[in-house]
Amino acid sequence: MKAAVLRETKKPLQIEDVQISKPGPREVLIRTVAAGICHSDLHIADGLYPYPLPCVLGHESAGVVEAVGSDVRYVEPGDHVITCLSAFCGHCEHCITGHMSRCTGAETQRGPKEDPRLTTEGKPMFQFINLSSYAEQMLVHEHTIVKIRKDMPLDRAALIGCGVMTGAGAVFHTAKVEPGSTVAVLGCGGIGLSAINGAAIAGAGRIIAIDMVGSKLNLAKHFGATDVINAADDDVVKVVRELTGGGVHYSFEAIGLKKTAEQAFKMVRTGGTATVIGMIPVGTMVEIHGAELLQEKKLQGSMMGSNRFRVDMPRLVDFYLSGKLKLDEMISSTLSLKDINQGFETLRKGEVARQVIKFD
Ligand SMILES: [Zn+2]
Ligand SMILES: [Zn+2]
């Protein structure tokens, strides 16, 4: 099968023939239908986060089950699924207490003595965060997929697999936004827009979108933003404080920068919570004034929207099909696998919400 392989950071991906193994007892073989291009893939390709190479990138996808292992009861060939990088073991402390997205169990991966899931010319190829979606097929543990209704378009469904779950989940689960509360979102890419949309679904009274790109701010209004601030022109902390009489109840950082993470903390009111969703580069410090902690302000991280994806993703599908979750507006373009480097280049320029690779 064809796959986009990263052999060296800061170099283009190469489309190669990669061999895929047969499903083990608890594994599922999926025909990839669509895969979104997410910033996390770009972070690996650009060397900002270390990952073993060579590897097939991609982790935001949806497809159709082709074959299942002997012990799989959850899905059968023909089922439509969304993948999620939050593979859960099902029996550790995190899983048992309902925080499966924190599971660090490695048993959903193949062990060192087993054949790798992906190989090229007999040599192992690393699977990116349990998935490797930039490929015509995926071989995954059954605990990385969720079955969805068949009337859901799979190119839209793919977005739910990472960006939408991450943004909306940070609002629903990590921060637990209350109806009527005020929300600010820094960064209006795919994840920021999903946080805005999530805040609208959660019933936030006022949702302030912040970005430096005017077109993204216009888009943010379609996703539920009630106010927009262009960070290129304004002191965003000051404006947010003025708009809300002292700061928002909840802020969300969806870029991954020191400066915006610090702004997110500064713009919450007494008792408010700042949630950092963005991937801040390894080694970067985030600084806050200790005295602000006396105001019971909180700064917290969110990983993959603190998801329980087998419950959450079908709900997000329902939200899309009932018109509450905007996915059509999020897709800025579709492309084929061979154009993936062009897609990465477009993402680096920072002006698009989401590009989706469609497989034939
Ligand atoms: Zn992602
Ligand atoms: Zn676990």
C-alpha cells in the first residue's frame, strides 16, 4: 500500500510502498477514506517533537473496516469508524476512573518480539501514535477506533478524530464550561474553531475569538464567536478584560506558544480557568505571576480533549448531523496523498483551518 513516510525531519515526506501486517487477535485492518492534516504531524515533521523514524505520519482519520482479528467483537468488516490516538488499555487507574485519554499502557502496541505492523523492504517502520493515517490502510488495536453511523460522511468524520475532539473536549471535559459563562479562545485554527463551537454547544454566553488573521476571525463567527479580537492590532488581555468586566471565566490557548499561554492565564477573572490545548515546544517555560494564584486562578493542560472517545465521538457525529457542529465550514481544501507536502507547506503559512486528504 502507498503511505507518506517521514525519513528525516525538516525534509519532505516520501510516498512509498509500505507493507502492512495481518490483524493480530485484537487488531483491526481499516481502509483509510480520509485523513486530516493536523499541526501535530507538522510538529514531528519539523523536528519540534522527537519521534522515532522512519515513520508514517497522520492520526486524524476515518475509514471502513476491512478485516478483524480473531478476538475482536466490537466491529466487523464494513463498519464505518473514526480512529483516535488515545488508545486505552481498559484496566489501568486512568481507564478505570474514566480518564482513558490519559492511559499510558503500551499493550495496545505490538511488543518488541512481534512483527511490526508496518515494514518496508523487511525493515520496521514506526507507527505514529498507534495509527499512521497517511496510508491507504491502517492496522490498529481495536481500542483506537469508534464505530459511527453510516449516514455520516467520512471526510467530515475524520476531523472529529483529533482536532474537533481536542477542541470541543477541552471545553466539555477538561474545563467543564458552564452555560452562560464567558469564554475566550486564542487561535482560530481547526482546534480553536472546535473549542469555539464546543463553547457554543455548551451554552457559553459570550465567546471571544482571538487571532492575527482576519479571515480566521470571520470564520470564527460562523462557529459561534460573539466577539472577535485581532491580536495584530490590540492588547488582547486588556481588551478581553474590558469586554467582560474583569476577565473571562474560561480561556483556551489553541496555538502552543509561551506568549499566548501566558495571555490566556492573564485574561481569566478571579476564580477563572485557563486551559492550554496547544503543543508548546519541548523545553519552553511558561511563566505566571504567583500572586495571581491568590485569586484562585487556575492554569491547566488538556490532552486530546480529556476524551472518552467511544462515547464522545458518536455524540459529536450527532451534533454535526443535527447542524450544531460545523465541519463543512472547517474544511478549507481536500487533496490526494501525493500532494501531502504541499498541504504541509500551506499549514506552515498558517492561513487555513483544515485540509483533508481523500483516498480513492
Ligand atoms: Zn492532531
Ligand atoms: Zn489504561
